[in-house]
Amino acid sequence: MDLHDEISKLAYELYEKSGRPEGRDLENWCEAERIVMARHEEKEKAGKGTDASASQDGKKTGEEGLKKDKGKKPR
């Protein structure tokens, strides 16, 4: 699956999990993009033998980051 497809799939999952609200497509897309890119960065780091459980800023990524950041507004 390419990045676009992966982001699209996750954005739709976020849309469904949040109760299918109208007008949040861009927010869902941006959040999905952030999660997917973080996952890919983790995979690259894991391949290099470093700790891939946190992003560069020390925050959890992927589903853990999504749960932790729930309710926070994007920057």
C-alpha cells in the first residue's frame, strides 16, 4: 500500500471513530498523515537499531499518540 492509500484509509477510520462529523475531512487527513509519517519514521529508525517507540520530540506516535492527544487542538 502506498502512502496516499494508507493515509486515506486511516483518515476514513478517524472519521468513523469520531462519529462521522461533517466538515472535518481536512483535520482527519492531517492527523492521519501525521500518524502514517510517524509510523514510517519509526520503521526506518527500527531498521537502524535505534529506539523507535517515540518520535524525535519524545512524544508517542501512532495509536498511542492518537489516544494521548485526543481532545487537543492541532497546532
